[in-house]
Amino acid sequence: MSVVKQHEIYRNFFQICHPLIAGKLSLLRQKQTDHKLFRELVHEITLLLGYEATQNLKTTEREIQTPMESCLSSFLADPAPVILPILRAGIGMVDALLSLMPSAKVGHIGLFRNEQTLQPEGYYFKIPEDSDQCHFYICDPMLATGGSAVRAVSTLKEHRVKSITFLCILAAPEGLKAFFQEHPDVPIFSASLDRCLNENGYICPGLGDAGDRMFGTW
Ligand code: PRP
Ligand code: URA
């Protein structure tokens, strides 16, 4: 049985259903989990998510020499992919993705959600030069209203990036609807599809504020 569940309503939404992820996610949600354990769990879940989300990475063959003989063997093709964390909480997913793709470059996009309007406000953007030919992996643990995710993808497209995958840990149905209205071409890989948003735009059952829990700033 595949661990990747493709949803009927959202054809480009892939939920990774695996007992290891489920157990770690339960610990992540628990309010008594401190920031050290929270960061470790985000890292471990991202490793498992990242394994599935990178299944379409292109490879190229080169000749190598084993102790026994020479043979053609696969390597990740150039150009190297780019990881784009949405600051702050996306930072917690970067090291796991880098350990899966050591040659990847890392851009950054700074967005914070205005608590009144729930709209994303941008404060930083930096990607490698000539990255329009690269595949981008945007990472952010939370896709709530979808505003931040939509803005991050739109910004990359404005910079002529054509190939993007979005990774998150929790997604809300309201956010997925908004996201796919704008960017039906961008696949999302997530550990969970949660029930709904509350009146303040927080995911329920959710895990609270991911950035604050990750960095101990509540
Ligand atoms: C959180 C989260 C996402 C965003 C999701 O960040 O990490 O970036 O909210 O919400 P949305 O889908 O409604 O846009 P936040 O804006 O709280 O910033 P922070 O990571 O700096 O705390
Ligand atoms: N951002 C978070 O960190 N958590 C939510 O539930 C919604 C947005």
C-alpha cells in the first residue's frame, strides 16, 4: 500500500500517511512538548516527508569505479535544487532537506501574517542568481489560510521559476482551496490535512503557533 495519499478534491495534494510520521506528529501537537523536542520532531518529520516529496528529482548517469569494476551510476542532475524556507518556522525544515539533498542551495523568504488581516506581509527575499531553471522546494510547517504559501509561490513565479513543490506539516482545507485556486500546478506534500481554521485563522486541532513553539518565543 502506498504511503502517499492523493486527495480526490485536491488532485495535487499529497498526504504522507506513515505510522512513523503519525506518531511524531502526535508528539508535535502536544502542548507540553518543549521547543527542543519540537525542533527535533519537525526535523524528523521533514526527513520522512522529504523522501516522498523528492521522488521526481532528475538524475544523471556517470561512470564510477567500485572496488570490483566500473559501472554507470546515478547522481542528482544539475542544476542543484533550491530550498526556500518561509521565515521563521520554515527554517526548522531546512537541515533535513539539506541532508537529503546536500548539493541544494538555500534561498529565504520572510513573511509574517498580520494578526488582524491574516494577510502575509513580506520583509525579505533572496534566491540564488540564475535559479529560474532550478526546482524549488518551499518549506513551512503550517498552511493555514494559505496566504503565505500563495505569496511565496507567486514571488518565485515573478522571478521566472517554473518548477516548485511545497512541503508543510499541517494543512487546513480552507488554505488548500485558496492555494489551488491560485496555483493548481504546484504540488503540496503534507503530513496531515487538519479539520479547519478557527475564528483567528489558527489550524485545529493544529499545534499552535509553529514559529513560537520552535524558537521558544511565546
Ligand atoms: C506562520 C506559519 C506560516 C503562516 C501560515 O507564520 O509559519 O508562514 O503563519 O499562515 P497562513 O497560511 O494563514 O498564511 P507567521 O506568519 O506566524 O510568522 P512566524 O513564522 O515568523 O511566526
Ligand atoms: N500559523 C501558525 O503557526 N499556526 C497556525 O495554526 C496558523 C498559522
